[in-house]
Amino acid sequence: MADNTTSHTWNVRAGIVIICVAAALITTLIIVVFHPGYETTNDAQIDGHIHPLNARIGGTIIWVNPEIEDTHFVKAGTILARLDPNDYQPIVDRLQGDVQSNAAQWRTSELNVPVVSATVTSRLAAAQAGVRDAEAELSTAQAQHQAAIASLRQIAALYDRAEHDRARYEALFVTHDISRSEYEQRSTDALSLGEQREAARASLEAAKQRIASAEQRLAQRRSDLDSAETAPQQIASAKAGVDRAKGELARSRASLRTAELDLGYTQIVAPVDGIVGRRSMEVGQRVSNGQLLLTLVSPKDIWATANFRETQLLHMQSGQDVKIHLDSCDCDLGGTIESFGGAYPSEQRTLFLRRV
């Protein structure tokens, strides 16, 4: 009885193992027969770079290329439209005049530096010489003043003695102790010395005037010297004028460059090869800076964006070959896996497939 039970148990276990092995074989057969060996998805789309073409300045459209229509292909450099240049040409003309004027001012300022340098240097040397001459003149006047004082003192002493003798001789003449001729001689001497004394006094006053005049001239020469000693500052100011003129020239040139760019922007040109889309410009239309005029889609730089489940990515990696089927033309394109996007909802990941 026990042997029969044991035999029955082994039979059951063997049957279960056989069933499992058969299930595994059937599953493997189904995978081999029916699985294509690669992953597929219908959740994909074709993408590409879209180049929006915006107006870089405001203006009025005066011409639109008649070949520019939605879905038409244009090559890079094709003129798409023109804005009225009369809004910008006068500004360019005015700024060209400003540049020429500032350039002339700059050249004049540069030429003025050596002139100013030579002038103020010469003026400084002349002022220094003038001070030396005035000081010498004052010294001479002071010496003459001292000489006039000494001469006056000497003549005054002689006069006093002569006047004393005249008075004494006058008393003797009155008493008839001396002759008239002796008295007149002393009187003449005193009179002559008196005149000499007055002349010496006049000379002393003249010497004083010469001192005052020399002091005034010296003060003026020193003032001229003080003014001339600002020569370094004047030269620096002339050089600063050159820098200012150069800066004005640079600013006017920059303004002219900006105006010339704005004038160039009146001609709207295709930046890349592409297919026109969303055209929104017409002749007579007033556009503003930054306004969208049309878009260009480059046919040379497109890719497919495909969504796969996470479980499909186990054996997929960048660089693998792929086949991209286009339903619209029922054709296949070759490509490679370029990159994997970040995590997405619903357990999906995005692949970017680049056409070969």
C-alpha cells in the first residue's frame, strides 16, 4: 500500500515538471516565431529646427519676393522682402557728416598740442626772463636812490656851511669890514649850493619814483610768471582735448555703424535653406521690431522623436541602427539612435532618432 502511494506521488510530480517544461518550450517557440527581434512603436513624430524670421527694425514693407509662399523652398541668402530705406538713409547721411566733423576736430586737436606746448614753454621762458630783468631794474633803482640820498646829504652840508659863511660875510659887509665883491662871492656860492640841493632833492624823488615803478613792473612780471607756470596744466588740457575729440569720434562712428546696420536690416534675407511656413507679411504692411514675418524649416536637419516603454529599452543604446517608416509616403529611412530623453509619465522614455 505504501509503495503504491509513493509511486503515485512521483507520477504527479513528474507530470507537473513535464507541464512546466512544455509551457516553457511553447513560450520560447512563440517568442522565436512571432517576435521580430527588434522593438517597434507607432508613437513617433518627425521633428526639425524651426527658424523664426523676425523684423530686426520697424518699418513699412515696400516689396515682397513673389516666390515666397508657404511650403516653398528658399535658399540661404535669398532676399525675402524689403522695408522702406527712406526711414533710415537720412540718419546714416547725418551721422556720416558727424563722423567727418569729429574726425576733423580730432586732427585739429592733435595738431594743437605741439603748438600749445611750444607757446606756453616760450611764454614761461619769457616770463622768467622778465622777472629777472625787473629784479635787476629794481636793484638799479634802489642803488640810485641810495646814491641820491648820499648826494643830497653832501650838498646839504655844503649848502649849510656856505649859507653860514654868507650870513657872516653879510654882517661884515654891513660894517664895511669886507668889500662887496667878497660878500657877493659868498652869496653866489650859497645860492649855487642851494640850487644844487634842490636838484639833489628832485633826483631823490625821481629815484623814489623809479623804485616804485620798478616794484610795480616786478609785481606784474611775477604775476605773468605765475600764469606761465601753468604750462604743464595747459599742455595736459590740450592732450585731454585730443582724448575728448577721439572719444567723440568713436561714439559717432559707433552710432553710424548702428545706423548702417539698421539700414541693412531693411533688406530681409533668408538666414538658412528652408521651407517657408507661417508667412505673415504683405506690401504696405507696417511692421515693428521683433515682429514675426515667417518661419523656415530646414530639410537638412530633421529627426524622429519616438516614445517607447521602459521595458523596451533594455537592449537599446545610442548609435544603434534604426528604420524609420513614413506613413505619408509609405517609405523607409535609415537612421541611428542619437540620444535618450528623460523619464516621462506612463513608464515611457523618449528616443531621438537621427536620419543617416
